[in-house]
Amino acid sequence: MLAIELISDIIPAVRTSATIQQVVDRMTEFKVRHLPIVNENQFLGLVSEDDLIETTDYTLAIGSVSLSLVNPYVFENQHIYDVIRLFYERQLTVVPVLDAKKDYLGLISLNSMNEYFARITSVAEPGGIIVLEISNRNNSLAHMAQIVESDNAQVLSSYIRSFPDSTRLEVTLKVNKQDISGIVAAFLRYNYTVKATFNFTPVDDDSMNRYDSFMNYLNI
């Protein structure tokens, strides 16, 4: 997904003629700590609520005040991972999006990012979650998907967590099946370490017994 696809039209940019009071009110209204300042289509920078703390005259135009404007942005054709990096590194609540001429197109809000993550991780879809611990030398998502599919299920989403100074990886799989006892059994047969399971709903008592046995095995 590209940055242009996540632009939100809800939060307008701030014009240089807006008063500081209007800027503060807009931040409060949209529950953000940053807002882009533009002159026509020219992006000037992001104003932060921290920039306004010591201001005493809220009737002044924002364009007439000396502010420590930061200038983070992404271009419209950059990948969404670049947007995530800016949110994380700069602790932003909005990220401006510019075109190739550096004209302002709009912004991506933190709420938009949350909605995006909800979609790509299939959080609204019913199913079970399996957390595996593997070595980075055995990181084959294709093989994991085959194991899941062998139990007539599919992987809805997955992500990998690494650990500093370690070859250990944690793989989280969301599958479209809530009775995951058969899938867990298959992973154990292939010598995977099943670290945790979530949203498990057995379809019968025998499934629960099998699941309990697997959990007891893991706790040995």
C-alpha cells in the first residue's frame, strides 16, 4: 500500500493566517498533537503543541510566530512502511503527504494507521492465533502455511518479531479456524515450539482434551 491511499480528508491543514487559538482548538477537536502548516499548496512544516506552550497571545497568526517547525513528510508513492517509520521515530500523530513537486496533498492520521493495521492483521475475522518460536535459519512461512492448510485452514495474517542479539524469532499466525488443536498438533509433529495460542474454541470435548494435552506437553 502507498501513502496516497491512506490520506485522510477529515483533518484540514493549517493556513498561515490562522490564529494560534484556532490551531489549538483544531488540535483539541481532532485529538492530535501536530498539524501541518501550508501556504497555498506549499508545505511549511508541522507545528507541535509543545511549540505553543509558552505562547501568551493566542490572537496572533500562526505564520507570524517563530516556531521550531519540524519538517517530516512522505511522498505520495512511498510505501506505508515509510509512514510507520516516521510515526515511530518522530512520535508523530499525523504525517504529511506531498507530491513529486513537494506540494501538500493531505495527511495520514494515527487513526488511519490503526484502521490499516486492523485490516492487514484481520483482527475482525474470526479465527485462532498461534505463536511459534523458531530459529531464523528455519524461517519458512511457506512451510508454516502448508501445515495450516493441511488442516483445511488458511493463514489470514502473520508477522515476525525478532530479538536483539539472538537468532530466535517469534512468528504469530492468525488462521481462519477457531478449533486449532489439529494445527497445533501438526506444528508439534514438525518440531516447532508452540509458545502460545489465543481465541481457541473447540468444536467438541475431544478437541478440548487434545488441546489440554498439548498445553501440558508444552509446560513440561
